[in-house]
Amino acid sequence: MQFTSESVETLVEELAKLPTIGRKTAQRLTNHVLKMPRAEVEALASALVDVKDQVMQCSTCFVVTDQDPCPICSSHRRSRATICVVEESSDLLAIERTGDYNGLYHVLGGVISPLDGVGPDDLRIRELAQRIDPSFPDGPSGDGAPDAPSSDAAPDADASDTDAPEGDDAPEPVPVEEVILAVNPNVEGDTTAYYIAQLLEPFDVALTRIARGLPIGGDLEYADEATLARALEGRGAV
């Protein structure tokens, strides 16, 4: 069924192209837009255009931002000795909402997934290694195996964070001491974490991964075996 208005039909078709939005949902959204005041519709249209015109990726951590470097990478209050590795910018925002992390980030842009045709060279894994050691070789790895740096190419403690803004207000570069892997606890996330661990093994940097186990308020009775096993492995002192 098509609407009697060509403009309405066009909007329905465009909205239906969005992920998880079917035609019926697109029709409901279109009907809502028709009822919105013109000022709100103009604000929505302006926001959509601004996302394409103004949003960019931080050249250091690759999070979506309106300025380069992003406010996190350019902040003097952030600890530059720790980098938290996440899959997407939305994961970064989730960690920031906790208020318990004060280091830097690195957005991979996804995870290794051979079934989807995504390999290590499709992600920003080498850029992560280069943030720890700028002498790390650039370019694709070829066979997909991690390339260890040569024996005479030890990590340069004074050269990390070379992508930080220059000038008198630039944060002082410090060596990276810890890399936190905050990838999702699934097959793809485990594969990505393993690859990064192998790649960063030659460097003098602590490599950790966020804990997995029971959620707060959860019941042991309803937890699956894999979750309980992870919770037991990650148990800590009281």
C-alpha cells in the first residue's frame, strides 16, 4: 500500500532503509513527523545534516567527535598511562557513564569476524600498537598473524601518545602502562582479545580484560553454566 502523498511515501521508504526499521515502523514514524510542529521537524533535519557535516573521528582514539583530537584525548585530567580498548564509540560512552575510569580509549571499529569477512587489518589494531610504540610497522600484516617488533625496536617510553595535540597546552606524553580490553564476551570478542594479546606480548605493558560473571541483582539459580564458570574464574578477595 502506498500513500496518496508522494512526499509521505518517499519519507516512509527512506526511514525503512534504517537498521531494524521495517515499513510499518517507518509509517508510524512518518505519521508522527506529520504531527510534529514545523520547528521540531526543522531541528531534526538540521541534526541529521550536522551529523554528516560536522562529526569526524578522533585521529588518536577514533571515537566520533566534533573536534580533533577529541575532548578525552586532549584533557589534562585523564591518565595517559592507561588505554581502554572498545569495539565502538557507543561502548566508550557506556564506560564513561560509570564515572570510574579516568584513562584514554581506543576504538577498534568492530571485532574480528571471519564469517562476516572482517579480519585484523580491517580494524584499528595496528594503530593501537603504534600508540604504545610509534616504531611499530605500519601496513597490512599479510597472512593475518601478529607481527612482533624486531628485537632492537623496544618500546619508546618517551614517544607514546604522539598523536596528542601540540603546543603549550598539550598533555605531557607518558608511557602506556596498561591496556584494558573491554570487548564483548562472545566468540568474536574473545578472538579479537586473543589477537591483541599476541600482538602486544613483546611490549612492556600490562594487558587486562574486564571481568565477566554474574550481574548485580542476578540469581545463581537462573545463571547459565558458562556465566557461572567465568564468575568462579574471576573471583576476588572479600
